[in-house]
Amino acid sequence: MDVIDEKILGLLKENARRSFSELGRLVGLSTNATAVRVRRLESDGIILGYTVLTGQDAPRPRAGLEVFIDVRLDADTDYETFAAKVGAIEQIVDAVHMTGPYDYLLRAYTRDTAALDRLLRRLKKECGAAQTQTRVALRSR
């Protein structure tokens, strides 16, 4: 990926409906050269898809605590099962399979510490987490 690819990605993040000709004009390439680059970014898994958000689907600012939870799985819990179970939990916005002493890093939002406690208990009781370590974000950017 080079500087032009990064410019294309930035422009598509602003407006995913831009035409190849508009993108090309903005980054200094022909329409065909731009189309080739966008298709390569798609096939390489850099661009994962395009979506439509309606007013009710649009992301809303999250309130409460932003938390990062390291999770070590039970020996009996496989990764796919865990990922499916945490995918159904509304407070969890991201789950990343990691190397190192923990199996997953979760990013979640909870209303308060009581809700965080309930989430941690649920991870252990229902999802197969053997051990967790939680960090609370103090501020973002």
C-alpha cells in the first residue's frame, strides 16, 4: 500500500459512493488506474465492504465506561465458540484474537462499574473465559 492507496481509502471513508473517475481526479490517476487500485484493495482485504446506514442504524456515541478486557479461555472453550458468544453481547464492540498470555482482547462499553461486573461474570459463566484482566480508558484522544 502506498500514499495514493491511503488517499483513496481516506476519500472512500468520507464518501464510499465516490465514482472511480472522481477518485482518480482527486488523487491524480486515470479512472481505469483508480478502479484497478480499488479492486486490489478489496481483494487484499483492506476494503472489506460498503454499507448503507439509515438514521436508526448510524453509530451513536457510546456513554459510560470504555473498557479493554484481556481474556484467557478455559481449556474446554474453542476460539470459534467464544467469538460467536461474545459477538452476541451488545456491550462488546470489538474482539481481537491475540498472541501472548491472553487469547482475546475485548473492547466494550458499560454504563457503570456494576454493569462491568455483570459483563465480566457473564464472560466467565456463559462464554468460557477462565481469567480476565480489565483496563478502563480514562480518555480518548
